[in-house]
Amino acid sequence: MARNNPYKHDVLIIGSGAAGLSLALRLPEETQIAVISKRALSEGNTYYAQGGIAAVLDADDSLDAHVEDTLDAGGGLCDEETVRFVVEHGPENIQWLVDEGVGFTKEQASNARHHLTREGGHSHRRVIHAADSTGRVVESTLEQKIRVRKNISLYENHNAIDLILSGDPKPAGNRCLGAYIMDTESGRVDTFQAKLTVLATGGASKVYLYTSNPDVSTGDGIAMAWRAGCRVANMEFIQFHPTCLYHPHAKSFLITEALRGEGGKLLLPDGTRFMPAFDKRAELAPRDIVARAIDHEMKRLGTDCLYLDISHKPAEFIHQHFPTIYSKCKKFGIDITRDPIPVVPAAHYTCGGVISDSRGRTDTSNLYVIGETAYTGLHGANRMASNSLLECLVFAQQAAADIFSRLDSTTTPQEVPPWDESRVTDSDEEVVVSHNWDELRRFMWDYVGIVRSNKRLARARRRINLLSHEIREYYGNFRVTHDLLELRNLVEVAGLIIQSAQNRKESRGLHFITDFPKRDEKFQRRPTILIPDNYNPE
């Protein structure tokens, strides 16, 4: 079922996290904006982010130090110009959040100064936060602003299916005209036309069996952009957060890196510390090193989890700095003021994505990408803690300025055909979707996880080729559903991850492969770029 009259806006923003919402708020109030949220606004990655936002806010810190730390964590693959650009725009974006009403935690001794914490890879305390629920505070504040802006139409529980392209011949290239969007409550598919479209849908960590991300992180923007002819880069670099709560009923609950930044120690089941044997920075080493160390020790010992202990700190300190973690663990019978926390690594962040420039522009005309969906060159082979929300804010700021400069000169899209489902039927085999979903996430975890090998990647490639064929056939014959759309996108993104991992014949950052355990500085010190068959830049 489709709506005959299309929705028409100046700007269509697909995604409702920090990137999408801050972009919408930065555009003029006369701009007609549609914001598409797959579920409620509180279900995105931003809402669940605990740690904070990295920025140089202390006199003892410096922009150069933040740049150097980011480059070091990125394993030689960061774009230094992009890193410096983002770092330099960090303080003003933090101030923008403060001006919007975000209540960051203040120092106890001085209510005028914000408390800064330190996380893995940082040489200084530079992570501004709101206790241990920074994402929730940021998202809630921006949501309140969004809901009172009369020029912003918010569509919750709407799932983007595909971008609408003009199909212009070369040399003009494709032009994005909007997107087909499904109302997941009614099943109706609507046409959303816009002068300019922005993808801000987050990452793809749901492609793995264990993840810290909420269920919405299914790589939708990356998959849609790839199908629209956009290049992607560095998809092999999937960050596994070292410490997620291990409990049969604790789905996707992350233990923030700030807990280690405040003195938390990683322990074996017998209470022995092990990180000093892997890196001189111990628990404050970058995430790729910590995650591999935990994975190594778990496999060596044959244990289901390891432990993170902050109980040596005063209970009052723990209650003040980590109230969310304390409360959540207490529900599962773990008192973190006395007990170590059982933890395991889990897929956390997609460092690669759709290639964009410093303004958020993609290879497809009138299409932007920002946030975790994008590849900007900031993260390289490994994202440093708390640089992700910073990237969202900075590139939302830059994209908003570029969009504003183009609105008057960009023509209203031509009429586009409505969604056509005249030749499909309702599926009587939904088990195909659920089975393929489970199979995909399990073999990605087993074969394309923290430690990889040529043999594992080849097995994954064979499985993904078969799954891709099955899903294309299923998608062409039956009416779309929410689960089918997500599975289709996950299969697309999984294929990009596997292909990128096979192309990188070295170990670097988050990509560790046993057949090539060392870096190759001569041939491999460059991004892994994949080009779709319909690549047709303007």
C-alpha cells in the first residue's frame, strides 16, 4: 500500500541520532525538514552512549595532543587534515551543546568547571560527559528542541527502503531525489521527495552476534548509499568494545571505557591483572589492543568472560560517576562497589562507511552522509574513545552550512513514481528471514570477528554469496517488512566487510588476520576503497 501524494520537503534527514538532530537544528527555521527515525528517538546509538565527547577544554591539554592521540590510535590510516579539522572544531561544538541546554557534569570543587575524564588512547583528561549517560542527556536535549520546531516534521517508526535517483546519464551522474520510506506500524510505503537528502543512520554492528548497539544498527545508510552508487571505505575496521556486561539477561549493555579511565582493572577469573603484559598502557591502551587481549585470554583459558573491577574506589565515587552502570548491574545481583563486573567484547562501532568530503557530500549529487554512516578519514584503522559524537557534531555543522548555501539554487525534485508493489504478494515463509538473520550474525561473529584468517574469510564469502542470492529473490517476490529490510541491508554490509577484510593483507588496528600478523607499510598504508558497479560521480 502506498500513498498517492508524496511528502515534499527541502531537506530529508534519514536518522535521528546526534548527527541527524544537530544538523536539523542548525538549519534555518524557514527550511522545511523531515527527520526519519526508524523507531522512537530514544532507540538510537546516541541515546545509549555512556562515555562522553572528546574535545580540548583544559589549559593543560592542546589541539596538537588530541590530534597526535587520534593519529596514534588510528594505526597510520587517519587522514591527518581531517583529524586536525575535527579537533579544531571540537570546543565550539561542545559550546553549542551547552548553549542548547545539555547539562554536562561539573567538578565537585567548582560548579563553574566541567568535569573531564580520560579514556583509552587519550594522553589527557578531555572527555566531557554527563555522568555515565552522556548520550541520553544529549539525545533528550536535542529531542526537546526538535519537537518544538515548527519547520521540522518528525516521523518516528519509519524505515527507509531505498534512495530515489534521477538516473541521469554521464557525465552528470545520478541525482538523489529523496527516498521510499515505510511506515512500520501500518506497512504503508510513502514517497519522500526533497531537494537534498542526508543519511545519518549510524553503524552496522548488528551484523554480529554480540554487540553493544541497539537493534536499529543494521547499516541501512551504508547499504542504501552503496546501492545508489556511492563508494565505501575501510569497512574491515569494525571496533569491538572490550567491555560489555556478560549476563544472560543483560542484552547489549556496555560498560563505559571511562570506568577504566577512572582506575578500573581488568582481571582473570582468579583475580590476576593481565593487561600490563599486552601493552605498557595497560587498561588505557586503545580498544583494539584491549579487545584482542580479552579475546586471547578467554580462548586461552576457555572461559566465558573476564572481569572489570572498580571496587577499590570509594562507593560514593562510584555512585556519583557511574550511576547508570551501578543501577543496571545491581538489577542483575552485581554490586560494583564490592564485586567485579563480568565482561566480554562485543561489536561496537563501524569505523568505515560511505565516503564523504569535509562538507558531508557523497559521490551522488544532492546526497549527504554524516556520523557513523560516513567515512571521513577521522578514525583510520581504529576509533579513539569519545571521538564518535565529536565527529557527528562537527560534520553536522559543516553539512548544515553547505546545505544552507545550496538550498536556493537547488531545484525541487521532478515528480517520481510511487512505490510499486503490484507484482508482489505477502510472504508465507517468514522463517526464511529469521533463519537467515541468525545465520548471518553467527558466521560473521565466528569468521569475521576480532581475529580473522584467510580460511575464515573465504568461508564467510561463500555463505554471504548464497545469502545475498536468497535475499534478493525473496525481496523481489514479497511485500517488504521491517525485518526483511534490515536483513537485506545487513547482508549488503556484511559483504562489504568481508570483501574489505580480504583486500587488506596485513594486520592493522581493528583488522587482525593470522595469515598476515604484521603491518605492511609499503603497500597497505591506504584506505580500502570499494567501488560499486553503478558508480557514476557527478
